[in-house]
Amino acid sequence: MKLVIAIIQPHKLEAVKRELEAVDVNLMTVTNVVGQGRQKGVTEVYRGAKEAGGLINKVRLDIAVNEDFVEPTIAAVTKGAHTGSVGDGKIFVVELAECIRISSGERGGVAIG
């Protein structure tokens, strides 16, 4: 089991969700976050407001998947989030020690969904 963490531009969320659904990955947690990467100090216009100071609005996706879905998930996020510009985001893949479904007590890969 792996946890795929993707940090993407907010306006790319719907495209990423479509790509994930196309590879049968439907379960995710979405969080609005702020951060800075290589584009620090760049002023961006987001929804008509200029944002400066290096912290830029992003979206974080946490996607728990079984081993067979790791590469399709990475490919889907990459395809949906790609613009070719600095600031497209990052993908992190970390080992997931355990997953437990609270409602049934199921554990491991079956609990992921």
C-alpha cells in the first residue's frame, strides 16, 4: 500500500479528478494549502487578486492506493495537472504502513476501497 500525495494548482483539480476517475481511482482527500517552491517571490494573479510573498495557493490530494494502482495514479495526476510551467506541482509516494476502515474494522489493502 502507498500514499500518493500530490500538490497541484487549484484550477487543475477538476482535470486531475477526471483523469483519476478514468483509471478507476475515486477515493481521495483534498485540502487547500499554501506553500512555495521554485517560483517563490513571483506574484501570481488568482481569481483577480494578486498574491505575493512566495506563498501560493495550492491543492493537496492524499490518495491511498494498493500497489497495482500506484503508477496509474501517478500518470493520471501528471496528465491532469501538467501545464509545462514552473509551479505545476509535485507528487510524493510514501509507504503506507496500515489502513483501517472504521465502519467495518477491515485492515490492509481491502480497507483502501
